[in-house]
Amino acid sequence: FGFCALPCVADTGSKPPHNMIRSATKSVGKSKSGVSTARPGSAQTNTAAARKKQVKTAKAKGAKTQGARKKLSAKKQYTAATANKHELYQLSVHGVEFEVPWISSIYTSVYGRAALRLREDFCGTALLCAEWVKSFPARRAIGIDLDQPTLDYGTQHNLEPLGEAGSRVTLLNQNVLDAVDHKSHIALALNFSYWVFKKRVDMLRYFKGVRASLEDEGMFIVDAYGGPLSMERMDKKSELDKTKIKGGLFTYIWEQASFNAIDHSIVNHIHFEFPDGTALRKAFTYEWRFWTLPELQDLLEEAGFSKTTVFWEKDDAKGRGTDEYFPATEANNTGAWVVYICAQC
């Protein structure tokens, strides 16, 4: 793998931050794209800045949304009474126009050809599936999620507007542990959504099922986050990761509500605040297990994948993320970080 420019509960109805922490997790501060990911916030202390980086990944990436969507939303006045949480999430967390080209390039760099069929687990509103089929006429996608209302929102707002391209996306309202009929070139589980599996036996079962659903030249990509700051509860309001979205139309807030040092069970929340003083508290809640990179890589290999590669984000001279990822086997455990893990069949 020589390239990486990336700008991403079991079915919760919407992806967590990376694709929420990434936007789901990089931290408590301001993401490069200006989106707040519970991580994005204001530069307060070194600790706050580190947390920001922690949640920055998904959010920062998600903060960059499609120009058409930005233009439309810029005309709106958001309040707790009028806002739709799925739209807010897409504007805050998703960065599909950056992720799809990156994912495609990684596959091509390994197998020497283009990937056409995508499986996205915990797909939520299927925004990434929509971007996938838009990118090339021969591409198809399967999106899997347990929450039917969220899938319905995605169909109405993300797939139907695409016309013919939208018809090349199949949405399945089922558990990601259940088998699917079609083989894919790439499978995705982003925004740490797969951390919903808290037991090793369940995670292994999930990984084995994904492996069975892929072509011989297949690839499974997940994200993960870590670092000391990602393992701390945010006790004070000043510690919450806040990011203003679209010039202040609303504020995205990432909260690490609890972390159990014994079993690594965690609870995270996403909140939204609006200029009129109203708010959507706990718009999304994630109850996960905090998995480490060695644990995940061991499980992927045990599930039958031949090789795993961790993609680490490059920092600039000031220690800020660059949205450029490179294959790594060693890295310093900075305050907060987000990575991609690529597993090859």
C-alpha cells in the first residue's frame, strides 16, 4: 500500500461518529473540516486538544459533505423542534466523497482492478452506499441495518434522488450476523459501529460471516480509535467535544459518558445544540466495548483473513491530523487517534 489520502450497531439506526467518532472519536476539539465531533471543540488545554484529535477522525471527515447538500442546508434554520437527527448526523459526521475514492484506491493497489460490489454493515441512512453507486455506473451496493425507519430515511433522501443509480443499492433490514446471498469485493464496518459486539465469540462470529460474504479477492475495512484520552470519561461540560457545523447553523457534541476499566465497556453520546438555545440531547447513544488493535487483528486473522494492515494518520509539523493515512507497524500512543484496519482475503 503506497497511498493514503482519506478524507468513514449492531445497528443503532445511525452510524456513530468516526464515520462518528472517527467522527466517531478522534477527539474533543475542532476537526480539520471544521466539524465538531464530540471531539472537535475549541482549543482550550493540551488535554482538550488531544481529545479533539481523538474524535476528529470521523467527524472531521464527515464534516465535509456534498456541496449540493451544503447549499440546501445553508438556507435552513435548525432548531430542536424542526431538525431531523439523521440530517444533522450526515452533515456532521459523514465524509463519503472522500472515503469512497480512498477505499477504491486501496482495493486497486492490492488486486490491480476496480472493486464493483460493496457491502456496508450498520449502513444507517446508506449515504456511503449512495456515493459508491454514483461513482461508477457498474457499481452496486448492499446496505445492512436493523433500524427500518433509518433505512427508510436513507431511501427517501439519499437513494431515490439518484434515479437509476439509487436502484443499484439494496437495503437489507436484518442483523449483520445473518448471511447475505451476494458476494462482494469490499465490506465495510465504519464509525466503530461493530464495537457493539462486546464478547470475543460474537466478534469472531461476525468477522467470519463477513469473510464468507467476500469474493476470493475481497477486502474488509473497519476503523478503530484509541489513545489515553479516548479511555476517559468527560466529566465536565468544558471537556465535551464541540464543533460548529456549517458556520454555526448548529453545534455537534461528542460525549464520552463512561469507560469501565475492567471490561472496557463504554457509553458515548452525540448531542446537537442550536442557535436558538434549544438542543437534542442524546440524539444518538452508543454502548460498545473498547477494542484494542492487537485484539482486532488477531480476531480478523482467526476469522480467515490472510493479512491485516493498519493505516495510521500522518500528522503535520504541529501535531495536527492531515487526513493522510499510511501503512504502519509501529506508532506512538498519542492522546487520541483513529485508524483504519484493512483485512485481505
